[in-house]
Amino acid sequence: MKIGLFLPNWIGDAVMATPALRAIRNRYPEAEVVAILRPYVADVLAGLDLVDRTLHDDPRRRNGPARGRGLIRQLRAERFDLAVLFPNSFRSALVARLAGAKRRVGLARDGRGWLLTDRISGQPKSTPHPVIDEYLRIAEHLGCTECTRSMELAVLPEDERQLDRFRARHGERFRGRGVVSLNPGGAFGAAKHWPTQSFAGLARRIAVEQDKTVLVLCGPAERDKARLIASLADHPHVLSLADEQLSIGLTKAAVKSAELLVTTDSGPRHFAPPLGVPVITLFGPTHMAWSETYYDRAVHLQHEVDCGPCQQRVCPPGHHRCMRDLTVDRVYQAVVRMLNSRRVTRAAS
């Protein structure tokens, strides 16, 4: 049997899909499992044994086997017995149909039900609900009985070595101090961003009052923001990865090594639960329920406004109060509680 798994396109969603992927792997141990995914999602899942092979689906490329007809030809040659669709898009269902998969399983949304052989009814898109549970419903439809919400992630040795080299170059700024990582970015849009000045103020307070090293994480598009946060914090124990060779693997390694992650509602926040790291997530325009993972060492902070959560990439009124009015002091107090809780837990053990 050959199974094609069409994986989510967002980094965080890919992590939230891992419990369902594990359940499918366990349900069909003899099957060849092939993941169809964006190239960066392959980096997220690197080091796990959830699939046997990957095929890249990259519609942003102008030509080549990873898009359009080239992708369809690749998929048709695979002769999938089963295609499992985690994205809710019409495109994923159409690609699976054109690829000739005998059985096509997914949520019947956005007018794509006629393209599926197994139509799973889902909650209305207007009702916020955990995506992780939605993915598990797909697995349960396939007969999976070993379904849990335990997410999985691996950190490759080469990524840990890169982080070790970075720490060695800044030895005195790390020695004898725990690390709190800050993740200020977010591919969704500007509405999810907490102000740079707020991140800088938080970083300085953590360094000064908690005696921690603060490491600002970033993706390639966020280098300038990470540098500015470190600059505005103006403290020797606040530094960033902005000048490193950036990768998803390096971010995973940095999260794994941290005592705590403070992050916007973006993909890397989901690295914390499978790596066992406490996490504080700052929510603005997005509803908490969509990305709930039931992690017992997670704190969600959101400033209530009468216009939110609006789910918009850019603030429609333009004031961005949901994030601007989330104060540094409120976030810092949550940091103190989380660090103190960690100290108590370590002392008890």
C-alpha cells in the first residue's frame, strides 16, 4: 500500500499535524508513506520517522517538477492507493484527484467535496476550534485508534552544533546564565507582531532583573527586527541570531536549549511543546482556539479589544491596539511566574 500525505503549508500547522501522522504511521506500519509538502515543511519534520519519503510541492517556483504539471506527473507516477489531505484547500483536493489517487480523504470544505472519495464533515469555518483535533479526526476516519495530542519534533545534530558554535563565540554572555528565547516574527502578517520596542523592553528586564541571557530568534525576513530589538535593549546579555546562517533547524535548536520561549502566535511557538519547553504566546488578531494544543506549560496572553480577534493580517482600523496595549509589564510578570514555576519544579525533582 502506498499513502500520499498532503501536509499543511504553515509551519505551526505542520507541527500540530504530527500526532495524526504518528497515528497513521502506526495504523499502516507496512505502507510506504510519502509526504507532499512545501520545502520548508520538510525542514520542520527533519529527523522524524513519520514518513518514508518526501515530494516537494512548491507553487512559487516558475517551473520544474515541484509545481503545476510537473508535480502532477510526479504524483501520478507514484500510483497512490490513498491520499490524505490535511490542508482544507480546493487546490490540494484537485491535485490529489488529478494525481489519480484511488481514495482521497479530507474535510469537505470550500466546494471540494466532489473531488474526495471520503468526505469528512468539519466544524464551520466561522467557529474557532483546535486544528490539532481536526487533524486527529482525519486519522480516526482512517481507523487509527492510537490517537493522542502529543506533538513530535527532532533537532538535528548539525543544528545543535551550529548553536554551540554561536554560544562559544559569545561565551561570557552565556556562561552561568539560563537562556530565554524571544520569537518576534510571524509570516501571517503585521497584525500578529508585538511592537519592537516592547520586545526590547521585555528583553532588557529579563536580562537585568532575572539575570538571564536573552536570545532573539528570527527568520531571514526578520533579521533587521531582531538586530533592532537587541540594539534597543542595550544590554550585553541580549543578543540575536540575525547574523547567523538562519534555518528552521537552528531555530528548533535554540528553542530546545531555552528555559522559556516568549513568542508571537507564529510557527516557532509550536516548537516548544514537543521539545518540552515552557512557552508564553502573545495573541493579537487571532483566536486562541484555532491553535490550542492543550500543552500544560503554555500561557496565552491577549489584550481584549472590541474589534477582535479579527483574524486579519493587517489591522483594519489601523490602531493595532490588541498588540500595542498588551503591556511589557503584563508579559514580564508572566515570564517571572513561568521561571519561578520552573525553579520550583527543578527543586522538587
